[in-house]
Amino acid sequence: MSAWAVFVVAAVVAGYALVSARAAAWAVSGPMIFVATGTALGEPGLGLVSPAHDVEPVRALLEAALALVLFTDAAGVHSRELRRDDFLPVRLLGIGLPLTIGLGWLAAWPLLPGLGVWGLALVGTILAPTDAALGQPAITDRRVPALVRQGLNVESGLNDGLCVPFFVLFLAAAGQEAGRAGTPGAGEVVVRALLLSTVCGIGLGLPAGWALVRSRRRGWAAGEWRQLLPAMVAFASFAAAAALEGSGFIAAWVAGLAYGNAVRRHPTERGTPDPECELTERLGALLAMLSFFAFGALLLAPALSELTWRMAVYAVLSLTVIRGLPVALSLARSGLRPPTVAYVAWFGPRGLASIVLGLLVLEERIPGTEQVSAVVALTVTISVYAHGVSAGVLAGRYGRWYRAAAARTPGLREDAPASSDGTGIALRG
């Protein structure tokens, strides 16, 4: 990446930081600005970022961002939030997510010709996880009931980690389908990518959490050094799993679950499960923000020449029907009103996880990778702008409906108490 590209990125970030509050009032989000800037920096724009020279550093950036986000999102989820069988995230994750992957797979069949069975499955899986940061006002606006804010937040925090095992299995199957030499079989993938990665995550996350609690009690570690621990645990888990040819993302996600569980049993004097995660959350947010520049320059810009009307149709379906129908089915007989179901269904933006998984598929060079990359790039781009523009407006409208409905109907299902305020997971962008 050229020095001028770094200068432009730094200048744009600094400029947006100075007007971010005003930009939010104008429904202009950071990712919207950063994707547009990245596209201009790439080819056939200014050509300051080149796929031929900058893919490796950008891949490292994207992987680091997703590893930190997976870790902190998982560490921030309370286990009690997932124990009630009628609770919103349980339905969205346990029913809605598998249905979304399956429906995305089926819808890709007629619209993305040339992809094999497992390539189609990859498309459905890559575009299943959501990214709450792209519709931030939708889950931070206090006019929206806490049950809905928390449900969307927890869903976004966990569904990317839950999608990675499917992605790993489907990617291996696609490689075998294409007859690629050296592609691991299903059994080897299960052992390395799933079992060994899980062991790495638990083996590093749990002891790290215990050690932090004991160190903090005894006053052994200075506060600024404690802030570094979660990030190092995330990176160590990722690296250990990668060294064993497993999935670093699964390891980082599991490590976050284990770490958060260990620390949360001993809450700090500040009333939060682990204030040391704040620096890791900020670092993950910064890397995620920079990832949108890289997305525009290296994925979106080249994909523009590959786009077809079939891809456009699939991208729109992915953000509407493929998301909305599974959400409606998963919330059937939940007691939630239609406006709530529609609100939850719309705010399923696609972001960082889809970008990283799409890049990994592109590098595997299985048949149809350019097509997969193009449809992922188009879907994420539409999501960045559609959800960024609509988040504040729809949050306000839904909040007004909720207040009126709650006044008319005491005991509204949306009034059910939530175990947290719905903003426990760090928001990115």
C-alpha cells in the first residue's frame, strides 16, 4: 500500500472523527464513507491500492479485526441471556440462523449458475452473519425496547462465530468437489478445524480469565498492562489454531466465551464483567473500520466488473426475504407484534464477517470464486448504505409505535425485562 493511500485513509478517518456526531444526525455512517473512499483508492480508481501487491497485508488486517471482534463479542455475552427458551436471541440463533443459511443456499441455486452444490452453500453461509455496527442506532436508541435491542445485539455477537464451522466444512467440501489436491476430508476438518480449535480456545481463554481474576485481586498487574491481556489471548488462540491447521476464528470465538465466563464469575468493583476488554474492543473497532477501506479497494472495486443482474437480485433477496422469512418463522408464536418482527428482520446488516469469509473463499481459487466474491461484495455494499441510512429513521418510528402500543396494551410482550440493557457488546463503525 502506497504512502499516499495511508495518508488518505488517515485523513478521512480524522475528518470523520471531527464530524461524526453531525454525520450521524445526517444518517451518514463511518462505513459508508470508508467504503466509498476505499473504492476510489483501488483499481480502476486512483490505483493507490493494488490487489497484486496489497492482498497479504490486507488479509492480515481483516483476520486480526475479525479475531478481536469474535473474541470480544463472545466475551461480552452473559450465559443467562441464552437460557430462556422463549428469549429472542435463542430463537434467532437456534432457528433463524440455520434457516437463513439453508434458504440462502436454495435461493442461490437458480440465480448463481456455475457454482457447485458446496459453492452455493458457501454463499448462503457467508451472507448469514449480521453486523450490528452497520445499523448502530437500531440497537442503541433507547426508544426501542430493551428486549429487542439486546436480542439484535446478542444475535450479532454470536452468529458470526456460529457460522464459521459451517463455512469451514463447506469450504473443504467445495475443494473436494472441485478435485483440488490436498483438500482435507470431512473427518480431518472436524478434528482440526472444530475439535482442535475448540480445545485451543478453551485451553487459552479459561486459564487467562482465571489468572486475570487472581492477579487483579492481589494487585500484581498494572492497569495498563491488564488492558493488553484480552487482545493477546485472542491473537494467541488464533495463532495456535492456525499452527495446528485449524480455524483461528473458531479458536478466538471459543476463547472469548471461556474467558468471559471465567472473569464474569468474579465481577469487578466497577460492576462490569471485565473492564480490561475495553481496549480490545476499541482496537477491534479500529481495525474493523479500516477493514471497510480495504473492502472497497480490494473486493468491491474489482467486483464491479463481474456484476450481473442475477447477483443484484440475490443481494436484494439476501437482505430481505432470505433474512426476513427465517426471522418470521423463528418468532412465530413468540407474542411479538408484526412491527417488532419486521424491525428485527430488517436489521440484519452484513459486514465484517462476510467480508473476511468472502476474501478467504477468493484466495482458495475453487470454481466460481470470483462470482462468490462479487455477490458478497455487492450484498455488503447495499447493506452498508441501506442500513446506514435507515437505522436512525426506523428506530425512531418503531420507538414511537412501541410507546403507543405499550400505552394501549399493558403487558405487551416487548415489555418483557431483559437481563441487560442490550448494549453490552461493542459496536463497530
